[in-house]
Amino acid sequence: MSAELRRAWAADLDAAQLYRLLRLRVDVFVVEQECAYPELDGRDLLATTRHLWLDDGGVLATLRLLEESVDGVVSYRIGRVCVAQSARKHGYTTRLMLAALAETGSATVRLDAQSHLVGMYAKFGFTVDGPEYDDDGIMHVPMRRG
């Protein structure tokens, strides 16, 4: 079975699907990366939040696309990008990133990359947009596109 790209606004996710998305994120960020942090930050269910994921009967990879508005100008933030450990090296991050960027058009998009992934995000047109910082024991750098 090939991985199917899925997308849903927060309000359109049922409880079981949201659970599967959050479960993958906790498996990757909290368990695998040993980073105890508040994964449930209140942004997953905002009306303007979109979730994208790849599904083959289970969630293989996911990301969250947040809509932000400053002074009436809409921009976006990509976050919580993760791939199940058993599903890596299949281009799933690329598929998700391209899908998310197709939705944002020419608007500004920001993300906070783990420092060792700066080169990967640069392939999508992101550039470093601030100093490196420690986020719960993992070095990150802010990046921006557009």
C-alpha cells in the first residue's frame, strides 16, 4: 500500500485521527529524542490550523501548518514535522513540505528547525532568520521563506 497524502483543518479531524497524529509526534519528539516538553500546546485545534500527514493505514509522517496574522498580513508557520522511525528515508518529509508550501503560495513561511536539519530546509528555500537557540536541550535555528 502506498502512502496517501491527507490534509485536514483542525475542526475536521475526528478524535481518533488527532490521537494518531499526536501519538506519532510524542513517539518521535518525546520518546525517541528524549525531550520532555509540552507537546500539547493548544495550537492543534485552532480554527486556522491545518494538519498534513501521510497514511498507509497508519500515520507515517506529519506536519502542522499554522496561520499567523501580524498587522493584517497573513503568514504561516510549519511545525511538528516528523516521520516515524520505521518510515524514514522514503522522501516523506519532502512530500509533506511540498504540499504545505503549495498551500502557502507566496506568503512568508517560518519554522524553527533543529540545527542539524538546516540544510534540508534550505532545499525548500528557507534561510536562517536569527541566532541558534536551545529548545529543551535540542539546538534550533529560526528559518524563513519569502
